[in-house]
Amino acid sequence: MSSEAGITAAGVVRSFGSVRAIRAIDFEAPPGEVTALIGPNGSGKTTLMLILASLLAPDAGTVRICGVDPLVDPLAVRRMVGWMPDTLGVWDSLTAREILQTLAACYGLAPPERERRAEELLRLVRLEDLAGQPARVLSRGQQQRLSLARALIHDPQVLLLDEPASGLDPGSRVELRSLLRTLAGLGKTIVVSSHVLVELDAIADRAVFVKRGKSVQTQRLVDAGTQRRTYRICAEPIEPLLEALSRHGFGFTSSAQTRTNEVDVVLDGTAHAAWLLRTLVEADVVVSAFAPAGGALEETYMTLEVGAE
């Protein structure tokens, strides 16, 4: 087995009959980072995740999971990968504890280790009080937490998570973010596919955007400071703000999404934003709020959605 780490995919293509689910996707997820996979419904995200998990074979292109080709050695890949689909999907009559112990047996853990690992993960995802309950009685959020524990049962080096925050309450979402950052800090390769872009802003180190079966952009979150973004500015009263923006040549817009004392201004990164805020304060504009109108990933996503192919 190769000592290489992380995920690489190049020129991946996959069709289902006449439907081309993936046309041309290049993808990289390095170890020690959380990589977000972002795109609209039907863009090929889940198909790519299934290929990375060795559950689907690509029609063309190359995939390496920690240096291993899933087509050549799928069992080795499955030993390294923890896969969390967007629904739990199996064994509704088994208890949460039985599900985890059964999965542990499938991965070859000895009986004492199965029990220890199951109890450890039940505590980690806060399901210890429901360990003896059948999966069918668990709520959507509880099933998501059980699905995450199931993906972690064999301590995989790679985690593939499809909509992991779906159905989670706010507190559980915060815990999920903290857990994923901790796992990335341990050197694991983590890929998260989600529509909740605000959550991904707080989790991800990088993002790969896909559209109509193609990878169209890769973005690192550390580069958000230089990204052209829309800022929402609130002032009381609004008139001095509008006068100051016009005086310095800034265009601004109001929309149904903003209150009457707010405007949106497009700025060239955080340095530009800091200069404008300082200028407004020096002009005695009473600024009560000044922040990006949305997350960095959301801004990029919307730009790609309205942009040309």
C-alpha cells in the first residue's frame, strides 16, 4: 500500500445510460484539511463521492485514495475510507449499539474492541442514552449522528461526508464543526458535500465547485481576504452614509433582502473594506453594522451560478 495521503482525481467521467452525471471533474483533497464539495442539485457531487468511496467506477479518468486506485484495490480503499451518505439507510430494527458493533465486525475488529469502539463513538456523538433504541425510532438528527459514528467506526484516514449537518439542531452543528476540525488536525482527509454554505465557511479549508458535471473552480478560504465581495452597511440615519458613498464614488444598492437603513456595496477585499469603514467613521457617519452580506463560499457560488458557462 502506498504511503501517499489525501485524494486526487483527474478527468473523471461517469454516465448512467444517456445521462452524463459527471463530464469532467478534477478534484484534490489534501490530508489535514477539510475540503468542501459545492454545487447545485444534479451537478455530480454525490456521484463523485460514490466514486471516491469505491462504490462506483468512473467511465474515464483516474482516482487515487491515499495513493491507491479504487479500481485496482477497492478493499484497501474501503479500509481507509469512512463513508457517510445523506441518509442512514440500513438496519432500522437494530439498535444504535448493534449497528456500530456490526460495522466494527465487518471491518475486522475483535469483539472486545468492537464494544469499546462502539461505546466510545456513542459518547462522541451524544447517543449513549439511546444506545439500546432501534434506529427507526431515532429522529433525523439522531440518525445523522449515528451515521457519523458509523463512518468513524474503523478510525479511517479519509472521511467522505454527504450533507452531514442535515437535520442537526444548532448545538449539534457546532459540535460537528468542532469535531471535523479536530479530525483534520489529526491529519485526516475530510471531504464534505453540503448545501449549507455558511456551515462550510466555518469548517472548510478549501472548496471545489462543480457545475453540470464539471469542476469549475477551486478556492482556498485563506484567500477570502482578497476576494471581491458584497458588504452590507447599516447606518442611523442612512442619509450621511449615502452621501459619503456617493462622494467617494461607491455604487450601492438596496434590495428586498435589506432593511431601509442598509445598503450593499461591492468591495475589493478586506483591506478595501477597512479603508471604507475608517473613512465613514471619520466622516461622522454613525455606522451600526458593517460586514460581508454573505459567506465567502456563498459569494463565489452565486458568482458561478449567474456567470457564463
